Amino acid sequence: MSVHNQVGNQPEADELFGLLEQLFPITRSITGQGVRTSLAILQEHAPLNIVEYSSGTKVYDWTIPKEWNIQDAYIADENGNRIVDYQENGLHVVGYSIPINSKMSFTELLPYLHTLPNLPNAIPYRTSYYKESWGFCLTQNQLDTMDHSADYEVVIRSELTEGSLVLGEALLKGESEKELLISTYCCHPWMANDNQSGMVVATFLHRYLAQKKKLRYSYRFVWLPETIGAITYLAHNEEVMKAIEGGFVISCCGGQGKISYKETYLGNHLMDRAVMLAFRDQGIEPWMRPFAPDGSDERQYSMPAFRIPMCTISKDKYYDYRYYHTSLDDLEFVSGDNLLATYRLYIDAIEILEKNVTYKTLMPYCEPQLGRRGLYPLTGGGVNQSVNDEESVNSVSAQLDAITWMMFLADGGADLVTIAERSGQPIDSLFEAAEKLKEKGLLEITCE
Ligand code: ZN
């Protein structure tokens, strides 16, 4: 489906990137003020409810941890100069670090320092959510300048308190009780592609759908900390989850690499087929990534008790890019245009699902006389033949192809997705043809 047929308020690349920039320098984690601040920013674009679950709450095999907040952290040399400074980049501290205020030798400090020797100018992203620990992340270049015989002042001003896990939730009611789930995570600090890009794209998908006059499906949006957030949400919404037909885990939408597609655990579910048609009609061949029970929250939603088919369109997908989980996954690495490209694929896949009804011909005995109904060029012989105005001939032929395929395949057993797959015709053209045929009394919808 071409983008010009999408309705509603389409964002500009700059708008997507602008929101990403706002979210970038915030120290988020699986709990804490950073998540609240980020969700408050998203609330300016989507009316999401903020829900809090207390520390210590049991959620299946897990327990919601204490809330973590941090004010400051640094390593200073003997002259008091901060050589590693949390204020410059939130990635410098291992997420969930316990407080520390100590003087120690380089040798004592070294086990608490994390670097990436293969990417010497990158700060790695490290966390320790469930084991009380502390640490600093720095570039290999920074580590190389440290004096092995010196003492260092090591300070982390953080707190672990009985607080809560915070998530954002928004429900858009459609005509059907059947829901599609749009889930993204909001727990990574200071990285643009993983996962601020997902927060941004999900928010603009919400804006698009909220402005549509008619929705077939209902849509449940969640912005939550990865793993523990999804587990918490599932544990508190088991009944609700039964109405969910499928969904998207939105992650890594703005990188520079090839667009990839991670299939649902079923691989050939309607979700997969709709996404494949979105790619096909945009002329994009995705890098196919079969389902594996790793990655993001699809592995929670698709577990045996839920079995919700979840899929992901990415650019570049986590694991696949060199800057993954490093400070080089920054505002230079993503672009508004890349965010928009991924956003458009999601919108097209959603539009395909929205339009996917089953049609039945009312003229099953031989083909109807289209010319009499204004659906066929009145002068015979000109179809598929190049004359002066090539474009208009092509467009007439294309419309006619869509009409004839629709009349041929709409036997009451095939939905629009099946007809598009079998005919090779663009979804847009088939939908337009179906509208015309319905108007002329040649076609009816049998199954919404
Ligand atoms: Zn990640």
C-alpha cells in the first residue's frame, strides 16, 4: 500500500526525530524517575495512562525489584578531576548500581570497570538489576589513560528504595472486541535506536490510529520496561490478553542498516502475511529473521499460557548492528527518515489488517459484463495495448486486473490478504476494485 493512501495525521521525519532527541538524554532503567519523565513526554503526543506496580509484588516467577534512582556518579583522579563522569553520559554507570563512596587503587577498581576493547571509543551499556552490585562503563581509550599506580575516588550517589515499576498504557476502541497489541520498551538510557526509536514509533502509531474515523480492531498500546514490565503487565491482565489476536513488539526502528522482519512464533500467521504484503507493495525485500525465543518481549507474550503471535519490523534490529548496546547508538546513528521508513511499514501492515475482510461475488457464473457497468473500456481491444498515453493505459489495465482477480477469487472463502497473495495485485488496487464492485452490486462482504 502506498503511503499516499494512508489517512490521518502523518508525521514528518523531523517530528519523529524531535521526539527522539527529547528522550535521548534521560537515564531510564526498569524503574525510577527516568521512566516517569519519559512517559510524561510521550503523554504530550498520546493520552497514555501511567500505571504503577509496587516493589516486592510477585509476578509469576519474578518479583518487582526496588526502585532505582541516581543523582550522580564519577571516578575522580588524585587531583579531583572527574575522569569518568555520569553527568556527561548516563551509560557511564552500570544500571542499578548500589551507592558507593570510596577511595581505591586502580587494581581494586579494575574489576568494576567495563569496556569494549574492539570498539575503543564506545561506552558499553551494562546493568545489574537482580544482583546488588556496582560498576562503571567507559571507553577503552579512557581506561588506557588511567594510571595503574594511582588511587581513585569512586562515587555513586544512587538509591534503591521500596517504590514501583511504572508503565504506560493506552487503549483505542475499535468496532471489534478483538485487539491488536502494540508493545515497546522504555527502559534503556542514552541510546537512540535501542530503544528510544521504538518508543517514538509506537507513540506516532497511536496518534495515527487515534485520528482514524473508523477502526476495525481495538488497539492496546503499552510502553513498559523490557522483560519485568511485560511479565508484570501479563500477570495483571491475563483475561484481557485472551482478546488479543496478535501484535507488534516495536524496537530498533531508526538505524542505518537493512530493514529486517522477525516473524511471529507461528511464522505464517495473519500478522506475518500482512507484514509481508506491506513489504511487497512497498517494493522492499526485508532481511528475514525467523522467530527465536530471545530478543524482546515477544518471548513473554508468545509463551504457552498466552500464545500471542508478535512480530517486529526493525532497522537495524538489536544484535545485528555493531553499535548495539553502546554509546555509539546515538543521535548520529539514527535518522528521521529511517524512523519514518519503519513507521510506514507498520502503518501499511496495520492498514492491511484493518481492510482484511472476506468478499463474495454475487455473480459466480462466468464473468460479469463490466462494460455495461462502466468498469471496462467501452472500445474493445485496447486493453493491455500501448497507445499514446502509456500511463493511463497502464492504470486502466491495472484497475481492470484488480477487478478481474477480485471477481475470480472472491468466492466467500478468501479474505483480502489471501486474494492479494494469490493474485500478486497490490492491496490498494484490490481494495479499490472491491469498493467499486460492491457499489455495482457485484460483490458483498461475508465476514468482517
Ligand atoms: Zn537492548
